[in-house]
Amino acid sequence: LPLKPVLKVDIIEFRKMQDTKEKLEKQIAAIRNLEQYEIPQLKEELEKVKGLFKGKERKSLESRIANAQERLSSMKTYLNTIVNSSGYKSVQGFMRVYKKAEEEVLAYQKAMEQYRTRGGQKPPEEESIREQLRRLAEEAKRNEISRKTTFKKEKGAR
């Protein structure tokens, strides 16, 4: 009988990491919205405001732009706060650890699925490296042949 796969990552810790990643993604989406839409729109409005008697409106737009840029900087610092509250030093460090943990969990889920489908049978033998290379070379040749035929068809269609 094959051995049941064992998860190498603490699932509770991984769930906490997922929650942290969701918070990061929400914050990043808000930052993108501010950077790509709100601030450029305010700057466009400021460029459109011309004239001698538009000083008050111009000052209002300048203060709104400054406020938006302050919010942007505070949102970016909040990214580090989110990660620090989870016990990590930086966002990049957290993402490296998260990706490794996610790979482990996905590998475990795949192994469990194989274990369940086999239902107690011996695991299938993995193909050797030479066989893998031979199979990949054949696939590449097939793709190249199909690519040549598509080019020929495209030239004739002109």
C-alpha cells in the first residue's frame, strides 16, 4: 500500500498567510486605483483650469492632489504594517515564504488526489529523464510542423 501524503506546512499558519495575502491584494488594488485613475484625473482637471478668476478652484484641486498623494504614501506604508503584524519583516520576504508554502500545499493536494484515485494501489512509476526529453522533443516537432502548416495557409490566404 502506498503511504498517505503528509503536508509539510502548518495549515493554520497557511490560512493566516492567505488572509494576509488577501489584505495585501486589496490594499494593492486601492493603491493602483489611486495611482492610475484618481491622481491623473485630478492633474488633468488642474491642467484644464485656466484663467484669471480660477485661482480658488486651482488651489482646491492642488490641495486635493496633495491629499491624494499623502493617502498614497500612507497606503504604501500600510502594506508593510500588514506584513509586520503577521510577523514578517518585508512584503517581499512574505511573498517568498507564501509562494513556497503555496507550492507545498498544491503538491500535497495533488498527491492526495492521486492517493485517493489509486485507492491503495502502488504508485505509478515515474518516467525516466530520457523518456521525458524524448517525449518533449516529439511534442516540439509536432508543434513546429503544425506551425509551418499554419504559415503556409496564411500566405495562401492573401
